[in-house]
Amino acid sequence: MALLMDDARVDAVTLGDALLRAARDRPDHPAIAMPEGTWSYGELAARATRIARNLIGMGVRPGDHVGVLMPNGFDILAAYFGVSLAGATIVPVNARFRAREMGYIVENADLVCLITNDANDDYVNYLDLVIDSIGGLGDAPDAHALAVRHAPRLRSLVVLGRREREGVLDEAAFDALGEDVAEAAVHRRRLGVSLGQPALVLYTSGTTAEPRGAIISHESVVRVWHNGVGRALRLTPEDRVWNPCPMFHIAAFGVSIACVAIGATIVTARFYEPDESIDLLIRERPTALYPAYANILLGILNHSRFGEVDMAAATRVLVVGPPRTLRDLQDRVGPGCVLVSTFGMTESCGCSTQHDLDDPVEVRTGTVGLPVPGLEARIADPMTDAEVGPDERGEIQLRGPLLFGGYHRDAAKTAATFLPGGWMRTGDLGSADASGRIRYLGRIKEIIRVGGENLSPAEIEAHVMTHPAVQIAQAVGIPDQRLDEVPVVFVELRAGASATEEEILEHCRGAIARFKVPRHVRFVTEWPMSATKVQKFKLRETMMAELGLSE
């Protein structure tokens, strides 16, 4: 039996409509609070409308793809909504990409314009990176008429700020393009956008291959996040939501849209940094925490200054992780802050399942909940795609109108992702209990096959993370001549803690099955990351190279 949650409805609106409604109802209410300042919904709507006027004046047409490459902040939200108000499609660009990846996105996404700002990080200037990735600007006759061989559709590069560069529009020149465009033209564009029209093309993390652009509609992003996370956390306009993840990623993009649709305040910083986050949490006292990933919340809870944070205001927290980690996190945030979790991916707009705040703790930590309204879920045999019974393992498959609309310029991959009957393969292993709640058991392709046993890396990771010195653990399988594969684990220690490889192994021996005990332990201080996911294939490659192994 397919699992369908009750269809609790909210008004379906476009992204542009959602912002203008919030600005109309509460113009002076804080939309975004950051270390450097706070901006109201009225200010956000005014800047987004001006960006839309500028894009129209530039010649951007309805449906054109406009890239946005920035750290978190007022600018990135204004750009996202400005692109939407102009009737164009947002393409968030991963700020962790470098020249090869950036060049691929600019061309593959068919960008006609890319907007960045001058608030770059300490390691890279985004504008220079983009220019390098496309092989330079050449002899550009006009700042909004570029002629780039590698990216023939790209016409304009825009910097919100004062970054003077020939062939690039700075903020003043960009604003000049919209001087003669009336605000009424923006509203005509906005009203011409249908709910089913693409709101964004969001590139997947690219953990094993080139990223693919998932096409996501306005209706999908608003309904999934308003009905999913917004409903699970029971957000109201009075809530202040800590959102530390990068807004080029669906997790932070989506919860930002939920906040705007509801009229709540987004609390964030340009980049996640634990010490700065502590200061922000002390000052803003958010009522809901959305760290999304266990390692981000652990970075706060394990911080030497965490005792300075008054957690009394925070009554809800959403974080994903293995059950044992979630139980530990619930204990550590205290009974006054209810922990919920979710399961999702870019192709399901980031949020496929949800809990209710009133669910028992064993449900909120042992499952990922029920499908969000508008989505169905089933567990199917990954070899035959036949549905399996309660508590049987199989692939989590999803169906419903709120799924992504396919991959941009990749019809073959789109066709391979969907089964007859509309079911979408997720590549994730799970089971469902008798009530229909889903248990997430890891990626199918990451299963470690030790002799005749199938081992989920999450089982090893959850146990290793019970060691008092361990903050994060990531397990992978490496080739073994006798057993096919054996597990190894990479560990990041808590600040100020120490442990040896033998201590970690001894922690495992006798506590978990012998075939689950890692063969090797390696300690790291940095992880190879995509957007917010550890690239396990790189960990595997590192260990294989160290040990001189081949496939």
C-alpha cells in the first residue's frame, strides 16, 4: 500500500507572490537578521523589485536562466526573488565550486546572466572565478552583450557592489538599466508566471559525477516547504529561524522560502562558523533551529562557549542524522526543545517526509516520519521494483506532483529516474513500519558488502560517534581480496579531545558485530564536501591510494 499523508492545503503561490504578500502584510517585520544588520520585508521586496526592473531592462525574458552566486545574506535573497519577479528561472550556483565545475554550470544551465556580489570569502573572489571558468571575457563590446565562446548564451555578469571590471556591470550600472522600466512591468511579468512554471534549476551535489540540474516548479517549492518543514515546525510570523546552511543548497533555500511564505524571520550569517554562530544565537535568540545536519548542530553543542547561549527561546529543532545521534542530540538540547527530522533530496525539493511535534521521541528519532502532503512513498525491491511489506528493506520510491520536473538537458537520466506509474527512484535504502512511517537506512550504492553480509555505513558511524572524543564519523568500504569489501572509518574529533586508532577500534570490538568493526581508522580535520554532503567516494579513493589498492 502506498503511503499518503492527509492533504493539508496551503495557498499555492509563486515565489514572487510570496514575498510581496509578506511585504504587504508586515512591511516593517524583520525578514533577515545577520551579524552585520537586519532588513525588513519591505526592504527585501523593494530591492527584489528593483533587481527585477534591472533584469527586464537588460533584456532578460520570461523563462531565461539567471545564475546567482553569493554567500548567505540580503543580496542573495533579493537576487533570488528579483529573478523570480522578472519571470525568469533562478539557478543557484554552489559557492564551493571552482573553475572546472563553475564553467560546466554556466554552460550547461544556459545562463544568460550571472549575478554575484562583492561580499566574497577569504579564499576566493567569485567574479574572478567565474571569469576564469569561462576562459575570460574576451573583447566584450558591451557589459551586457558578452561574447563568450564556452558559454554562448551568457550575455551579462553583474556584481552587486563596487567591483569595477571592464565587461562587468557593477551595482550602479545594473541599477541604471532599470531606470526606465516601470514597476508595473514587473507585475505584468509576475502575473504571467504559472504555478507549474520552473522556479529554479538546482544542481545536484555531484558526489559521483557531473552535477545535474533538477527543474523545480513554483508550486513544488512553496508547497513542499510550507507544508513540510513549515508545518512540521509550526512556524508563525513571530518565529525567528536559525538557518546556517548555504542558501545555494535546497535545505537552506527551501526553509528560507518557508519563512517568507509564512512571514517569519531568517537568522543567518554569510558562512557557517561556530564562534560567530554562538554570537548570533546569543543576540537573536531564535525560536526554531534549522541546522539541518548533525555536524552543524554538534559544532554548536560541543563549542566551549555553548553555555553562553540561552536555549530557552528555542522550542523546535530540525536536524537529520542516524537514530542514535538524534537521540543524543534530543537529550542534549533538552526537553524544552523538540527535535524533528526529515528525509529528502534535490529531486523531491529537499523535503519528502516530516514528523509532528507531538510524535513520541522514539518516532522522531527512529524514523523520518510520513510523506509531506502531495507526495506518496513506498518501499520497493531494488531489483524488481515490486512493493515490499512493512519493516522489509528496499528502495524508497516517491510519487506525486511536487517532485522535480526532470533534469535540464538530460532526458536520458530523467527517463531512468522515473518508473512506469510515476514512481521516482531515490537510490536510498529504507523501510516502512505498519503506520507508514519511513526509516532511512542509507544510500544503496554506499552499502558495504562484507563477505555475504550487507552493511550500512550508518550503523558503523552511529556507534563510532558514541565515543566521547568523536564528533563526526564517516564509514566507507574498500576492496578486500577475501571478503569483497571491508569497512574503514574516517573520524573528526571534538575540539580539545584526543583518541588513537586503537582506542576507536577497541570501542567497536565486542559492541558491534565483528564484520562491522572497521579495519582502519583515519583522523581528519576537514572533509571533502559537495554542498553539504561529505563526498564519500573521495574518502574511499584516499584510503585506496594510501593502501595501494585498486578495484
